[in-house]
Amino acid sequence: MAEEIRLAPQEKEVLRGLVAELARVAALPVHREKAELWQRLNDLESSRPMVWINEIPWHEMNVGDELTLRTEHPWARDWETTLRRTLYQWRHLPADMIVSDFIECPLAIESTDFGIIEDVDVAKTDEANPIVSRHFNIQIRQPEDLDKIKMPRITHNLAATEFRCAAMSEICQGLLPVRRVGQTHIWYTPWDYLIRWYGVTEAMLDLHDRPDFVDACVQRLASAWMTELDQFAEQNLLSFDSNNTRIGSGGYGYTKALPAAAAATGVQPRQMWGCSNAQIFSGVSPEMHWEHALRHDLPWLARWGLNYYGCCEALDFKMDLLRRIPNLRKISMNYRIKVNRAVQNVQDQYVFSYKPNPAFFAEDNFRLHEMRAELRTVLERARGCHVELIMKDISTVRYQPQRLWEWAQMAMELVEEFKR
């Protein structure tokens, strides 16, 4: 809402203290060094494998009240959460993370979205864990149901942005600059959305039984995303992501390969990273993957300066498809791949974005030695490739955050052995 943000003096003091600590961290020269390493990786001139951790089970990570919030105002609590998590990760599991030397003030961008949301039955094993099991109630069955998917409308609430920026600037004065940031990298993944409305089993069966209807659903959703992107560009609401912005399901976007924006037009998709995936297609043939997913993605992917493809689906045997993607630079490689085949197909032509197995964190006994062995095997076989190790999808560490700290330290020690 567009209203002035009024904080109590003690809330401002808490936030300013966190910003001051963040400023000290951001001033360290290591961030410039790491930015160069990420840039070299993404430009296919890597010096060593890079390591990054995200999708952390924050509800299990609090140690010594480092993540305990001290503010009350809802906006302040959101910002305080971001600040505390950034500082926590820097202290305990930084790997190759980079801390910005400015405070990001997100533009107050609003979207009407796609007009349809998931209708689910939820099963939980831990009330504090946002990762839950879901049964999707089907909402798209017949052609007339496609009208439920609406074309989004984007607006920028300028007054709300100004109130937000004013509050941040007051707190950050003399510590860090505040920078307005619009829409950066867009997580484009039609199938992730579609199965929530269509049903997983139903969608897989209809790839065979009703392929034309499946294609109509995918195309409708792809058109909605393109409509939204057009509005971001027309309203000058896009911001660069060739920095410490997460790209696709991988690491940071630092690169010299993207052109600079013209002052008259602002940032356009051709100056940014794009991405797509079809995670639900892990067991789908390359031919069906092309027909019912990737060919619908190509108009979207063609708009971006560089592209990332994939997430949790196995892609080591689908490289013939992926080579059709314009400006493809990074490919997700899940731990279920056949590593030798993946390395042979990727070689040094793309970034090999490897996702280690996070299931080890959920076991009764933490077997760090086996996690080290997994990484060593991959890195040995991937010599000559440009590799990033992305630990993600961590639903639990069994309330033992030190497990993740130890993994981060181990991974960083290991990649030092694989310097070029």
C-alpha cells in the first residue's frame, strides 16, 4: 500500500545496526575477487569450480538468536529477515556468495498474475517447515477451462516505492547507498505452474491421449508470460541481472557477454538472462520434451541475451534438444545424471551447473565423507568443463545447521584442488 512507513526509534536502531554490519562485510575486497571468478565462469573462462548455497531451511537454522527478529512493523520485519539471513549465511556458510555494496529497494510492482491459483490439500510433518506435501485438485479439464488462465496486467505503484525508498534511505544514511531495483531475473517455467492446475498424472497421460489439448494449455500460459514481459519492458521496470542475482536454478549472473542498455530505452530482455525448464519431464522422451515443452519456450528464450535451462530434470541425454536454444550458456545437471555422458555432451561449450544430492542432510547420521566423495567424482570427471556446484532444495538439516556449515567448508576446500 502507498502509505508512509513509520517505525519506532528502537526498530530503526535495530535495522541500522544490521545495515552497519552489512556495510562492513560488503567493503571486503573478497567480493570483487569472487565477482571476477563468477564472471570468468559464465564467460566460459573459469579459474575453478564455483560454489553457492540457496533454498535453505531457515526455520531450522537459528543459532544464538542470530535470526530472531527484533522489529514489529510488518515491512521492517521483512527487511530485517533479509538482512539477518544475509549476514548469517556470510558468517556460517558463505561459499562463493557475494554481498552487495548497496541496499536494494524493490520497486512496488504489482501483477494481476495468471488469474488461477493452485487448489491443494496439504500434508505436513513439521508445522514450521514451508516445504509440504501437496495433492493438487484439478481445475483444468476441458478446452473451456483455458479461459481461467488470464493475461496479466502490470502496474508500478510509484508512491509505494517512494515511501519504501525514503524509509530505507533514512536508516542507511552514511552507511550504504539505496538503489531502486525493478524486475530482475524471471523464473519462467510454464510446466511448474501447469501441473498444479492440471494434475501430474493427468498431464502425463494426456501427453499421449490428448496432445493437442496439452499444447493448447502450454501455449496459453506461454502467451500470458510473454504479455507480462512486454509490460515490464514497455514500462521500463526491468533491471540488470548480470550481478549477484540468481540465474535459473543456478548461481550468479556476472558476465561480460551481455550488452549495456541504452539510456533511452532502459534495460531490455536482450541485456539480461533468460531461463526455462520442464522439471516434470524427467521421464519424458526427448521427442515429447521438444513437442510439448521446449518448442513452446523458444519464442521466450529468443528474447534474452543469455539463457539458462533446466532444474531438477535429468538433461544429460537431451543435449540435441538443448542446442536448439538460442544463446544457451548454462545447463542444469541434477545428481541423477550419468556424469560421463553429461560431461561428454556439455564439454567446455556451456556452464555445467551441477546440483549435489541434498538428501544426505535429512539422514539420521550425517555422512559428510560420502558427500565429499560425490563431489570429487563429479569434479574429477568434469575436468575441462566450466562447473558450478549449487546446493539447493534443502528441505531439512534435521535442526542441525552445522551440517550445512560443514558442507560449505568441505566444498570450498575441494574446489581449490581443481584450479586450472
